[in-house]
Amino acid sequence: MSMYSLHECPPVTPERMEELHAKYLRERDRRIKKDFNDQYVPADGKWKDIYEVDPYTPVAPREPITGETDVVILGAGYCGMMVAIQLKKAGISNFYNVDHGGNFGGTWYWNRYPGIQCDNDSLVYMPLLEETDYMPSKKFADGYEIHDHCQKIADTFELRDNALFHTLINSLVWDEKLSRWHVGTNRGDDIKARFVVLAMGPLNKPKLPGIPGINDFKGKIFHTARWDYDYTGGEWRNPALTKLADKKVAIIGTGATAVQVVPYLAKHAGQTYVIQRTPSTIDLRNNQPIDPDWYKSQKPGWQQERIANFHHAAMERLAPKEPDLVVDIWTEISRNVNAELEAEGWPDISPEEFVKRRTLWDYRVMERLRDRCNVVKDPATAEALKPYYRYLCKRPASNDDFYPAFNQDNVTLIDVAETQGVERLTEKGFVHNGVEYEIDCLILASGYEVTNDLDRRWGIDTIQGANGLSIYDYWRDGYQTFQGMTANNFPNMFFTGFTQAAANASNSKTFVDQGFHIGYIASEALKRGAVRVEPSAGAQDAYIKHLRSIAVDNSEYTNECTPSYFNNEGDTKKKRSIFGEPWGEGYYAFEAMLKKWRDEGELKGLTLTTAQEVEPAE
Ligand code: NDP
């Protein structure tokens, strides 16, 4: 009996593959906008409230803080929390988690739209399940459950006393004399921090679609990252949107967020227009409760094992005979390749042959996913919903109610691919193919500033390192880091996420590991009496040179994708990718390299400076 459940997909002949490939390129070409990332409108000026205002928790007044601390962690979402926990484990407890939101959770604090769930296996995605003794209720947990689990993490690891909520950092300036960072905020703080960790995650700042006339629309408008339940009715934990019953609503976008929202609009709104530029891939969700008996039977260490297995299947390669523990859309291609190899008696195949097989399965899986659209009765709508691109060009989604919604009379698909977006907004609604559609409410599911220039994406006016150097200038042509986490000229500053490090298929795993590494460096620096730690220019250059020598070039794949934040909206000249410059040998090889570096105990490549060296005694 097979150890893999092969997912049936239509066969794809070489001729069909060629035909599809040509169509993929046509679908890409007709969508690429000349202004790429710049098409989007930032959430500032007239739109600043979309980003700045917290609709969920009242802001409590407080006095500005001007004292000293060991560490300021920018962020109290998954990343900020994981860093905080690791700092504590490394013996540093004098820090602040500074966050714009009113509680822990980051994206899971802000995003409360109806239908919100994680799209990844909860058992992989939700961090520290063993440490917090927590069993997620189902395979894809609801947003509020993840938010609540964040609170549990904060309580378990006693993070609350260190939190500074409703505080937006707007400047970080290195003070050479003090050997500290001045952390300036919108609350008038000037905190002098020994170290700063940037832990804002990739999806911190919403962006608006660039539509002519966006300032003209007079109806209700909000972004999914700040859902307005006062307007729609219902609430986060019970999203019965009763106040929309007599409303005409349009939602812009059909990305991972909109796919979750649309079924709720279809159920409650008088009329829903789903404005789609590029369709998502939407598999069956089949969201099942977690079996408590199975959960209890797991041996210590099970979560790390599952995370590694998911990472292999989703981003690298399932080893021969390695089981697929997660079994969902994210792992389907790997699973099917292995099922095939198993049936052939595990032949020893070359890397080229592996890529060939993966590619074929990519086309086959996409055919299967396109077939799913045929549940929509209107053939033109069904066709417009079909995604024509390689499987990982957009984030894969799963939902059982999205396609059936288009069989309802009150739901209309507005396909704006041909006009590269919504033609125009007016005072009363939107224009499509020369027809004005009047609406009461426009919901923006238009995503985040993930790949825009860093100053726009981070929203921090000033980040000034040694000799007044701005990080935005320093990194204008790409990241320059040592191990992805420190940078020459930016002493005592740590970076997280997709820089020049390695990406795990589970972000939360990356954040735990980066927090550990940062905790190690910061605590070692303190133990060794250093007030300043920074990679030398030589070590940084050598690191980058090596990183580039082992880089894997995926540009052919990404350049052939329809535009999105995954490929800088099709801007092939832009150097910074959403994934940064990942370690080409893979995530666990990167982790092994860091471990070896730590085990050597020399902090090789970093320059440590003591207080005496900064200001020699007279
Ligand atoms: P995306 O950036 O993925 O999608 C934005 C949508 O807006 C796209 O469909 C885009 O179309 C559309 N759009 C933008 N401008 C226009 C325009 N002018 N006219 C018409 N349409 C327009 O944002 P999401 O919020 O959906 O998702 C962002 C990320 O959030 C995901 O990739 C994922 O990482 C995360 N997420 C995670 C979830 C989870 O389960 N953990 C759930 C939901 C989101 P086009 O594609 O053509 O650009």
C-alpha cells in the first residue's frame, strides 16, 4: 500500500503544456502595469487613518518615556514575540515590545475580517504549541483563535510588562557617544536602547489600489485590515453582517484575504461585486477539527518535526520515503512526485529529472484547480475565475464557499484584467466597461506594502546609523547584511525576516530561530562588556559574496508569473525580492551554519567595542 495519497489531476500532454505555457505568458503580459509597485496608493495623507487608527482598542494616555533599556523590539506580533521570548531565554529581560496595535498579535491583532483563518496547517503555523500546551481547534484555525493564542503566549512567557502598545516608532537614530539608539515615537518617547530589533513582519502596512478617482468616492470605504463591524453589523467572533442586507458592496481584490471574505458578503449583502484583476487558485478547504486523542499521542518534539516536514514538502523536496504529514494544497506537488517515485520503486533521479517531474505536476495541479471553477454555472464567469499561471505565482488559497457564491443572484464578478484594474471611481461607485455601478461601500482587499521601497513599507521616517547614514540609502540597491541579521554601519541593530537569511515555509519558525540567534549575539555582547557590536565591512562582504555564490536562480519562474507582490508586480529590474536573498542551500543548512558559528563562540566577523574603547579614559 502507498504511503502517499496521490491526488488525482488531469493528465497534461507536452502539447497541452506548451499551449498553457504560452497562455500563462499572455496572461502575465496583459497585466503588467508600467508603474509596477508605484501603482499603489500609500495609506498616508488623506488615507492615514486606514493605517494609523486602531478601531478596536481605545488608546490610553501615558507620559512619554525617556529612560534607557537594553532592547527595543519593534513589533509585538509573531516576530516581536518570538524575539522577546528568545531574549528572555538568553538572560535579557530589560526590553520593550513596542507595537502600533493595542495588544499582542500583529497581523492577527489587526485583521478581524469575516472568515479570517490561517491558510496554513495550524499545527505548523501556530508557534510554541508544545511550550504553551495548546491544541488548535482545527486544521485552519480562526483568526481570533490565533489572536487568543498570542495572548496565551504573552502570558506564558510573561511578556506583558514589557509591552508598549499604541506606539508607532517614527525615528531610530544611533548615538555614537552613548552607544545607544534613540527611539522616537508618536507618543513623544525618546527611549535610549542598547539594541534595536526590527520585527515588524512583512504585512504591517496596508496599501490602497491605485484607481483614478479614488479620492472622489463619497460612500463608505475601508481596508480589510481594519474591518468596520459598526458599519457591516456582526462582530469578529460572529460575523453576521446584518447591516449589509440592503447595501450594495464592492470588494477590490481576489487574493488570500478576499477569498475568505467574499462568502460572507455573498451571504449577507444585498449585492456584492467582486472586482477581480487576477484570479487566485482556490482548492477545497476541508477544514477538519484536530483529534484530541491523536494530539495527545504525539511525542515531544513533534511540532518541530512537522514544521521541517512541511518545509521540505512546500519549499524544498520531500526525501524519498519521507511521509507527507500535512497533506494539503501546499504539499500536493511534492506528495504526487513522491507517490510516482514510490510506484516506480524509488529510482535514483537527477536534480534535473526532479525539476522536470515537479514542473509536470505543477501544470497538472493547476489544471485540477482550474476545473474546480466549473462549479460556477455561468460559463463566462467560470472561465474568468480560472487562474493561468504556475502554482506558486500567487499564494495558494483554499475555500469551500467562494466559487458557489457566484451562483447566487446577488453576487457578480467584475473582471478588470483587460483594463489592468478598476477603470475609475466616481462619487457614487465604480466604472467598468463604460458603465457606472453605484455602490454604498467599497472594501479594499488590496494587500500590503510588502515589496515597496523600505521607507514606504516600514513607515519609519528616519533610520540613521553610524555617521548619519540612512538605512534607506545604504540598502537602496539591495540588502547588505551579515547573516541577514546585522549590518555594517548599523551597530546594535538587528533585522529579521526575508533579508539575506533563509526562508522557512513557516514564518513563525523563522522568527523563533532568528530571535534565538539575535538573543545569542546580544547576550554575548553584554557578557563580554561590549557596548557596540557590528559586523566588519570585510566579514559582511565575504558573507554576501558567499551567499551569492550559492544562490539558486528562480528568476525564470517568477518572471513568467502574473504580477503580484511575489515578483515586484512584474518589475524584473527591481533587485529586492519579497524573499530577499535566501541562503541557496536551504533553510536547515543555513541554521546549521549559524549553529556552527555560535558553537565556535568567537562571534567571528563581528566587531565588539567596550565603553573604554568608545571613549578612552583621559
Ligand atoms: P494581495 O496582495 O494578495 O492581493 C491584493 C488584491 O488586490 C489582488 O487580488 C490584486 O489583484 C487586487 N488589486 C490591487 N489593485 C487593484 C486594482 N487597481 N484593481 C483591481 N484589483 C486590484 O493581498 P491579500 O490581503 O489578499 O493577501 C496578502 C497576504 O496576506 C497573503 O499573500 C498572505 O501572505 C497573507 N494572508 C494570509 C492569510 C493566512 O491564512 N495566513 C490569509 C489572508 C492573507 P492582482 O492580483 O491582479 O494584483
